[in-house]
Amino acid sequence: MAREDFVLAPCLPEDIDQMIDVYLNAFKDDYFGSFTFPRSNIPEDEMYQWLRNRFLKTLRTPEYRCFKVTEVSTGRIGAWVRWQYPHTLSEEQKAEKKREKEREEREKAEGKLQKWPRGANLEVCDIKFGWLDRMREKNVDVENMYVILLLMTDPAYQRKGLANMLLKHGLALADAEGRKAYIEATPAGHPVYKKLGFQDIDVLSVDLSKWGGTKPGTNTIMLRDPQPV
């Protein structure tokens, strides 16, 4: 259980640098992530700028909600989450998303698209994130489901219940509204989500031996039915 010296609140633009630090610390030992974003190949300033741009864009996107858990005594963010809330896109928003997708496809064909930080393993990124995107399109009803897009805890704050604080905050809304929740679980997070009622519906397993891997990289697609309030 989280202690009383931690508080949950929405993330703000001024939190970006701390959010980046938590992200990098939380995933530095993630096996699959070491092949998508090999730290030794990506300059630190490049990684920070890429994450800063993505996180700021997230905070400006209406259907996304980012929440942090902060240690009161130090002001340090120990964990944070990015949710996608149920939403209905306007015709203008649908048209804008379509234009953005067409622009990305055009720039990719022309060799101008920089979707990932320089030094990332583009082949593994395309395999992993392309599959996750397809699973989201197949399984997520954006108008009626809550989606956990990113969840992380700084290793210095693990086993303090911070991830549970963030998860239960959103799941309480889903349960109160009778809505399902969706997540793409890493092996480390999978047991936590199981305890909260998520069930496996599909698994991504990528053979990484081509890039020196000793085991497959995996992510598990999980779905949670609303629980009685």
C-alpha cells in the first residue's frame, strides 16, 4: 500500500524532465526495449529531445490523461501513467488524423520520416510497435474503453504501491462506468495486471537472435472486464 507521503495528481508540462528521467530509469533494464532503443546507439541528448517532444504532445492531446505520484517530502515523481480515456473524435479530428497518417506514409516512402530517435533499431521498432498498433485497432473500442498506454515506476520507488495507485485511479472510473480496460503488458508488469483482473488475449513474441538476443522479446495484450463497484 502507498504511504501517506505520496500524492497523486495530473502531470503538467513542467514535469516533463522528471517524467523523462522516470521513463529512462524504469525501462533501462527492459529486455525488449534494449533492442528497440539500444542506449549505447542513441546519444543522450537525442533520446531526451525525442521523449520531450512526445511527452509534450501527449499532454496536449485531449483524449490522453497523464497522472503522477509524487513524494511529498522531496517533490520527486516516483511513477506516472498515460491513459487514453473513452472518446469520440469529431469529423475534423478524424480528417486531421487521416492527413497525419498520410503524411507519415509519404515521408516514410521518401526516407524523410524520423518516427524514432536516431540510433533506434528501426526494424525491431517496426515489428514491435506495428504489431501493437494493429492489436489496438483490432481490440480497442476507443469510444467505450479505457486504455493504459504507458505505466512506469522509478526503481528507487518500487514496492511502495505507486503503480497500484495509478492503476486503481483509472480502473475505478472504468468500473463505475461499466467499461473495459486494455493494456500491453511487459513481462515485469504482467503479474501486477493479473492481480487487478486483466486477462491475456494475445501475445507478441519476436525472435531477436538476428540482433544478438538470447530469448524472444514479448508483450502480452490484456483486457479487463468492469468489476462490481
